[in-house]
Amino acid sequence: MFKKPLAFIKKDFLTESSYKLSFIFRIFSVLVTIFTYFFIDKLFGHRIVGHLEEFGVNYFSYVLLSMAFFNYVGVGLGSFSNRIRLEQMQGTLEALLLTPTKISTILFSLILWNLLFASLDMVIYISLGIFLFKISFANINILSTLVILFLTIISFSGLGILSASFIMVFKRGNPVSWIINSLEGLIGGVYFPITIMPAWLQFLAKFFPITYAIRAVELAVYQGYALSQLTKEIGFLLLFSFLLLPLSFASFRFALKRARQQGSLIQY
Amino acid sequence: MKQILKVENLTKDFMPPFSFGKLVKFDFKYRRPTRALEDVSFSLKKGEILGVLGPNGAGKTTLLKIIATLILPDKGSVVVNGWRLDIDDDKIKSFIGMVSSHERSFYWRLTGRQNLEFFASMYDLKNAKDKIEELFNLFKIDYQDNRFDSYSTGMKQKFALMRSLLNEPELLLLDEPTKSLDYTTALNLRNFIKENLVRKKGKTVIFTTHNMDEALDFCNLFMILQKGKLYALGTLDELRKKVNNPSAGLGEIYVKLTERS
């Protein structure tokens, strides 16, 4: 059952480790991001203290966690289409589809490495937070955090597979990814709490799963909220998952069928 | 002998790709689809080597890709070992092996061995390591652990053939496998397939080429395709009868048959 996904992880590890400097640059990139927000906090952090009261942390702690968590959103949202496009460009997609491997297995196996790398990023963010910036994660409710993490990946995977369907047919120009990427950072509460925004934008934010995911993870990690205290957020993430996942699988099957009709599986 | 493949009335049109540029220019002119295959029917028995001959754009690759489940036909049916293409594609995938003419169908940052191990996992092979060693011995591969992008074109083609044999397929689809190979390597490859895979193991092969000499040397059945239409199908003697010339070469037959249309 796990043989094929494990083969994908091994293959991606071997590919990634053949780029020697990649890991060092990754740590460097996380450090630059963290320091950018550290200084933004020094400059403006005091002005939004009131908006962060319910989370019980300062701006820097808030944004460090949401940035670390946001990588998982990126995996769910962007990895499917990026990896499908990469396989098309390498010419290996056709070779993969020639094997008796289920489409769902290929899709989820393709992003496993990205998921592991997002976890590595999370570890780097949190470790730097603890050891360099003395942020406390003592209140964390691990079960709530893991449940939120899982539901976030699932609901964003739905959007990600939808996005991969566009790549399969149109090769470039992916409206799903473009719209979500452009809006979620702005109104989803990743870089600042959504209570800062005008009421109409806060209303719009309710239609994006990222809003519930970020709020829930901040509360679970910093305030130790139990699952029973996060029912609204969990409910919405479940709703998004149930709506998006079947829709996305149906759309990907349709896209694959269309690509097979057009004979364009390896075009990019 | 057991029938391995039956193709009936296979037709495939490719629609011109959708273009935003034309939409912006309000260019709604109807563009005719390109006919890749038209009413192609044939069958193959175990152990036969069918050479599909035709110029570029004749429909050879489309035919192979349809049999390999990579392209869906518009009309007609394909039955491989009793399984229908539209129902049992997973069973068909386990039954066939394909070598495409694309050079880039491997992970170039991985070694040759790592590539084969990965694809062996996709076939769920239990004895993958032994199978890969067996293939290395069979193909006399010395540089098994070199990075794939460092291999010569001939070596890459050998790896493509090794990959297609991982699952012990009964039907091999070879799409111009000798296209980028020098004369000796191509000859060795053809001899290897004929001797080891067809004669000893009874595999069935479909081999596309536009090289008549190569086809004559390798195949025992010939199909002539042009603009998607099947012009002739049979052994060399049968094709000679068609053109009323008992000593005609394959090239001569090809020209005569396709000129008639």
C-alpha cells in the first residue's frame, strides 16, 4: 500500500539532495523572512496589540507561526499543479501513466516530499522562534494543532487539485491558483489579524479556508484551545474539505480524460 | 496461435488547440481537425513482430499511444489479450511495455539504477532488485550507477527498453526505438529483441519506423500507414502479391501502394 508513495519520497529525496546548496539556501531564506518580520514588529508591532489580545501574543510571535503554517497551505494549494507541470516538462508524466498506478496515488505521492519539506521549514521556524527569539510555545494543544494541520492540508489539497486540472488542460495560466494566492495572503490573516481590515473585507475573508485555519492554529498553539473550543473553525475546514475534495478529483479525472483525448499529456 | 491484440475501425482526430489570441481577434473561423487515424483495423498473434511503416505524421505514434492507453480514440475498439481499452486499462498497462521516441522520459538527476528501481516500484514488483540485475546482465550495462543525464543517447534508449521490460510485458510497443542510434547499436538492439524477447520468450512486438531496411530486417508482418489510413497489411510475400511483383523490395511496395491513392 505504501510502496509507491515511499518510492516517490525516495526519488524526490535523491533528486533534491543532488542539488547540494538547496538546503542551506532554504535555512537562509527562512532566516531572512523571520528577521524581516522581527523588524516590522519593532517598528509597527505596538500599534496592533489590541487586535492580538485574543491570541495572547505580540505581532512577531503571531506572524512567525502563521508563516510557518502557511507553508502547508502552499503545499496543498500549489504543489499539485507545480509537480504535474514538472512531470510534464521532464517527460516523465507519460511514463508514470503507463504504469498501473491509480491517479489518486500519483497525485498524493507527488506532493509527499513537499509536505515533508514544509514540515522541515516548520521545524526551522519554530526552533528559531524558541532558541533565537525566546518565543514560548508552552501552552500548545498538540492534538488540536495536528487536527487543524491535517484539515488544512486536506481542504487546500482540494483547491490544489482543481488548480492541477487547469494545468493538465491549459498547461499554463492557472486561474484557481492565481486568485487564491493573490487573495489569501491579503485577507486570510497570514500577515496580520483580519480584525485590522474593514468590515466588508472581513466578510469576504469568511469564504476562504485560510481564515479559519490561521485563526485556529494561533489559538491552539498560543492559547492551548481544545478541539471543543475550535468547533466553528474545524466545522468550516471540514465543510471546505467535503466540498472541494470530491469536486477536485472529478475535475482532475475530467482534465486527464481531456488531455488523453487531445493527446497532450506530455505537452507543456 | 493466441490472439494478443485486436484493433477495429480505429479513428482519431486531433482538434486544433484552443487559442486565446484568436478569441481576442474575434477569429471564430472553423478549423478542421487533423485526422491521425482513419478506420484502422488489424489483429496480432503471439510472437509476431509487426512493423508499422509510414512517413512522419502518418499516425504511427498515435496508434501505439492509443494501444498503450495514453490517447483515447474517437471511434473504434482496441482489445488487448481479451481486455477492452475503455474498461480494463490497468490490466492492459500491466500487460504491455512501451518505449517512446522521446529522449526525456526519465529522471535525469537520478542514476540509471535508481530510475529503474523507481519504475519497478510503480509496477509493484516483488523481486525488483533481482529483475533489474537480470536486465543489466542481459543488456550488458557497465555504468549502472551513473547519473542518467551523463549517459549517451544509445544508453538512454537501452534504459528505456529495460524499463519497458520490468513488468515482463507480453506486448511490446516500440516507437522508433532506434531513431537516435548509430547503425551498430541499432542492429544490436534489434537482434537482441528478436533473439531474446521474441524467439526465446514469445513476446509480441509492434515496431514503428520509417526506415524500410530496418523493418525488413526485423519484422515478419508489415503495416503501411499514410495520413492515418491503412494502405496494406501482411507478410512481405503478401504485399508483393498486392503489387504484382514477386521480387519487389519493401520500399518499392511502399511507394507503389501509397502512390495509388
